[in-house]
Amino acid sequence: MALADAPATTDVSKLRAHFPSLQSGFAYLENAGGSQVPRCVPDAIHEYMTTTYVQTGAGYPQSVVATENVDRAHAFANTFVGGDGIGMTILASSTTTLVHMLANAYALTMAAGTRIIAAETGHEANVGPWAGLAKRGFDFQVWRMNRETCQCPLKTLEKLLQEKPTKIVAFPHASNLLGEIVDARAIADLAHSYGARVVVDGVAYAPHRAIDVMALDADYYVFSWYKVYAPHMAALFGKEEALGEIEGPNHFFIPREAGPYKFELGGIMHESCAGLNALPRYLSAVAGRPEGAGFDRQTIVDAFQVMASLELPLQRRFVEFLQSKPNVRIIGPAHGESGRVSTISFVHNSLTPPVIVNHVHKHPIGIRYGDAYAFRLCKALGIDTATGVVRASFVHYNTIEEIERLCAALDGIL
Ligand SMILES: Cc1ncc(COP(=O)(O)O)c(C=O)c1O
């Protein structure tokens, strides 16, 4: 049995008790847009802002604590992705910001005409910044997907790689609309065999599974913390040798030895770092570690194992429900097994997504409709981007009762 297929043994109500917002009775089923935060996160932000809200690097006691706060956030982020010893993790306000920073940095190093490839299934955050380089003399190509399977075939990628020297292959680890987890290692191996770097968008994957950049052999891996039970910020892991190819955009006199700061224009949100530094406490609770036990990479791996096992029955039930509706088409894999995350999109033969979603909102349940910024994917499938798809997205703290409520609400209209 694959790890993610193991049955859940954790009591979800104990985990839900960590989240103040979940006590209201509202069903938060739009987690791919953003997750809720456990109490320790805003508590830590409050504590930081009322005791340590000074600038880093000044040397007086509060400033020493503030400096450590930022350093700890970087260290935790790097351990979170499994990057210790092979690279470093840069923080910023969003994934979109980080990919733009990366694309601009590469634009300064590449020969004119160099090929850059981005997957059609990607969120625009990991497509647009690369597409924009076409205006600067680079050869941007979309890695087209198969319209039937919604997968980007390796053969199509290989053809693109064979045609022209390529520097970047950008793709999602899981699409935020389709939910399918792709074989990122196979893509990385293929790209590397042609001398290209991979930029993996893990935003839709990170709330559900432990990231392991070493196992994926990812040169760059980017995701958003605000979907992973933490404040509104994002992280970009870079392998040491890959980061060595580019210059960070921060001020010219800041040396490369400054580490992530060289890539963080003007620095990052210190209070958000404090919130992020509290996340290990919640992950320890999810992993079932006794209070006071040390925190390490294994705790992260174990916590996500628990999360995946809690999500599995939710996604199975919802996919099974949708499959019982003849007028519904699931966009993406029509199964609820562990090869996907709990982000599930569908369209209806005659009802538009806004009609369906507005009906559900009365129940009271939060889901959403739209293109989810997977704009090119929607276009390729002939989906009207103004209304897009209906998307419901669950994480480990959701309950089977909430999914039943969603099914009952949908039953009334589908
Ligand atoms: C798969 C995916 N990539 C990238 C992004 C963009 O993230 P950010 O809002 O941090 O720029 C999102 C946001 O929803 C996403 O779902």
C-alpha cells in the first residue's frame, strides 16, 4: 500500500480545535485559494509585533531577536522542502513575485534565442513571467497538453527540447484546477538530459504532501505559504548550483554571501516570518509528537502523511458523488485516489459555474468558480474563462460531514 493510501487514524476534531475560524460552522471548501491558519500562527505574529517589532541587524537585544526570527524562517522553509545541504530558500510575498524575480534574473544570463518552455497546464504565475521573456528576444514555447487526458506528454516536451537549446522548463507539480500530481522527477530527468533547469510550481501540491526537492531533483521549487496554514507569503527553493548561475536583484553592494537576502528585494515581512516560525508547532501536533519533542524533517514528512490519509476519504466521496451525475464533467482525473490532491473541478451541461456556486454559498459553504488563473488550460479545453469551472478544494481539516453537506447542496441543483 502506498503511503498516501494508508487509512487515517488521527482524530480530525482534535486538529480542527487548533483553528479558530473553523469553529464557526462555515464549511471552508475553497482551500486551494487559501487555507485557514492554526491559532499559534496569529498568536506568534501578535507576540512578535508587540515585543520585537524592530529592524534586523542593529545589534541591540530586540534587533538580535528580530534577526534570528528572519533567519529561522529561512531555515524552516529550507527544511520544509527537504533542501538542507543542497540549496537555499528565498521568501517573498507571493509565488508570482518570486517567479518574476527568477525570470528577470535568468534574462540577464541567457543568450538571445534561448528556448524557455512552460506547461500549458500551469497557473499563469509560472507561465506569464516566462512568456514575457519572448519580448526580450528569447524563444518562449508552450508545452501543449493532450486535450483528452489533460496531461502534458513527455514526448511533446522532448521534441521541444531537441529543437533548440533550452534553459528553463516550467511546470506545475499539480495543477490547481486539475488536481493531478505529475511525475515531476521524470520531467526533471528529461529536462536535465538536455541541459535545462526545471522550475516546479508546487503551490497546489504543498498543502497536501511533503515536498522533497532532492527526490524530485528540482532546480527550483516554488509555493505559497498562505495555502499551507501560514501567513500570506511564498517560498522559492533554489539548488545551490542553479542559483550560482544568476545574480540576485537586491542592491549591488549586497554580496552573494548574504544568501536569500540577495534575492529578496528590500527584505521580507518580518511579522509573517514570526507566524511561519510557529507552523512547526502545528505540524508537530499533526504528526502526533508529544509537546516539547524536537522538530525535524521527519516531523514534516509524518505530518503530511497524516494529512494525505485524512484527505483521501473526502476526495473519494466527492468524486464518487460527481460521477453519479450524468450532466457533470470532471475536469482532470476522474478518480479520487492518491495520485491526485483534493482539488476537484467540474462543469455542468447546462448550468453555468456561477449559478452552481451561488447556490452552494447559501448552505453555508465556500467554494468558487472561475479559471483559477489556469487561463491557458481553460482556453485549451474550450472553457469560457469568464465563468471557468466549479472548483471545490479540501484539506486535512475538512470533515466527511462537510463533504456530505456539499453533496447535498449540489444535489439540490445538479
Ligand atoms: C498552482 C498555483 N501557482 C501559483 C499561484 C500563485 O500564487 P501567489 O498568489 O502566491 O502568487 C497559485 C495561486 O492560486 C496557484 O494555485
